[in-house]
Amino acid sequence: MSRTRCFVVIFLVLIGICVVVFIVGLKAEATFAMQAFGAISVVLAVATALYGNVIREIVQPLDLRIELPTTTNSMFDLVSFDGKGRIPKALFERCSEGVMSGITLNEDFQVYCVHLRVRELNGERVVKDCRVWLTRVLNLSENGSEDEPFRFAVPRLMIWAPCEYSPEVRSFAGHQVFDFGLFYPAFGAFDLTGKQGGNFDCSFRAPDRKRFIFQIECEGFMDAKEHRVDVAISKVERSEAWPFEWRPVVTTEPKM
């Protein structure tokens, strides 16, 4: 039960007690209690009208988390560069090793779209004008140590899904999915989704691992937590559902 419902239940219980006291004959005490509750109700109504947002943040603060969606894609998409789009550096590296020999950029590549979602943990607040910012990208070693190969002064704005509708800022209740990256399963390469310009390419390939640091911003709220999303590329056994050698492993956790 939410805090707001608890307060309403307590208030109704107190009124019920006053009614019982009045019925059993303690009319003076019941009248005094009802007058006190009436005065308190007026004060609360005025305070809510003047400072409603502040009170709401105290009583029921936003609690946002980046996590994996409960439903993921069961199919692959196709992408073709044909001289129009940015080619991830990780694919060029695969070309230089001969892994992609005989493949032209005019061909359609099978890609797996990786999504994340923002969830409001209280479940009853509407999140208004929400944005997700990528603030840092770290390399992870096998023992878990971090290394920051490059830094960017301007955070990268992530894109909500579907991107055809309000891609940069979104209002929602409960949860909302955003685009995280494209995985090229035939080549074991992952590329972060984003449309902003500049010399920014954090694509990588197996056996590298990366940690992406996000922050969430919405109306009247800037999340102080850093949300960590780790991506590793692992070898797996081929199956009918996943007929490729490589598969991304994505884990999420908030960092206070």
C-alpha cells in the first residue's frame, strides 16, 4: 500500500473513532475531535494547494531505475549501410581480420536490437518529460577493474522507443523502453544506439566488456544515482532461436 493510501485510511479510521465516541455518549469529546480534524483538513488543503509538489516529493518521491525489459525481441532486424550511415569501428576491425571477407557494405546485416527500460518503482507516479543521459563509458577487465579510455564533456541523449514518437523526451506511467544498442551477432560486435554527431564511437567486439553509466532526468527531478549497465559478449551454443556463435549479456544495477 502506498503512503498516500495509508494516510487516507488513517484519516478515515480517526473519523470512524469519533463517530463511535459520539454514539456511545461522549458528545463533547467527539465534537472537539471533529472540529480539530476539520481545522487540520483545512490547513492540509491550503498547504497542498500552495506546496503540493514539495509535499508529494516528501510523501511519495520518485524512485527510478534502469533495468532490462520483461519482454525482449524474438527476431532479428536488418540494417544496410550503403554509404549513408556511420559504420561502427568494431565492424571495420572485423574486416581487417578477414572475418568479414567477401561481405560488402551494400548487403543487409542481421542485427539484434537491445533495449532497456526506465521503471518508476513506486508505481503510482507519472514521470513527466523524462530523459536518459549517457555520462560515461568504461572498459571492464576480467577481474572487474574499470578503465576509462575516453571522456566526453557533453552527455549523450538516449532515444526512446519507438523513436517515431517523441524520441528525446517522454512522459509515462509505470515504465518506458528506450533503445540501447545494436548487436551484430555474426561478428560479435555491439554498437550503442544514438543519433548525435561528433567523433563518438564506443562500438566494441568480443571479448571486450564495457560499462555504460546513465543518469535520469525528468520534470522537477534529477536522479542522483548513477545507473550502471554492463555489456559482455559471450560465446554460446547455436540453436534454432539463436543461430549464431556470439550473444550479448546485459546486466543492470543502480549505483548510489
